[in-house]
Amino acid sequence: MSLLYPDGEKFTEAVTPYTHEPLTGSAVTVRIMVEVEILGFRTRAMVDTGGVYLLCSPGLASVIDFSDEERLGEERLDLPRFGSVEMDLYRIPVAILPEEGAVPYFEVTACVPRDPERYGDEEPYVILGYHCCLERTPIAVDPSKGLFHFGSPEEPLI
């Protein structure tokens, strides 16, 4: 089910159901969650249109091997519950997994904790931020049907 612009051109090419749930078991606020694939690992991801990058939690960073991916640099981010965390930036492919339509893999900038073991055991999670992640990908939410519509990015982000 594609969404169309008024002129008939496709706005989105794929759709998947989303859920409203807490990001982690200890969280209270519910978020829009979709299924994603990151470097062969399937998990849920929170959609954060006010966020930056694809943010991997320390728990997820200890599960996925980023060593073969293109490292772009480093950044320090303030994370809830963890405070200031040194992060490595990587260029990685990610896919939102559709129920209907093609799987559009796209390149994003991922933020990965440099020393994930330092933060202890916690539930792995992913946050799909807007800046350097979703900003070139058409997205739409249909709350009446619980559907997340998305398309292929216009061009890869650098």
C-alpha cells in the first residue's frame, strides 16, 4: 500500500505495523516501535523524529560486531541513565522491515558506545533518529490503523 502525492507520484513504497510500547522494560512512556535489521541482527527500534543518528544502546553494541564497518569518527552524547558516553560513529546499512512492499536498505550514521561492557547488562535497543538517519526517507504514521509508511531514501547520507 503506497501513499501518493497529489500528482500521483509515490510518497512511500512500503508499510509495516507499529506498536506503542516502552523503549525498555523499565520505561514508562510508550513510543512508536518498528522492526528493523541492522548488520543481520533483527530487533525493534524506536522512531524519534527529534533525535540524531541511529543510536545503539550499550546492550546492543555488545551483541552486534561493528568492527568491519566504516568508522567515521567519534562523539560524546548524553544518554538517559548512562550520562555522558563516548561513542564511535559508523556508516552502516539498516532496513525497516515491511509487511508490504520492498525492503529498502539505506545507509545511516550509527552511534555506538565505545565501551559497552562498562554500562552493565541492560535490554538492547535501537533509536532511529531523524538527523543523519531518517531525514532523507519519506515517512508517515497512520494511527487509526497502526501503520508506519516509509520509502527509500532520496540519496545516501554522508
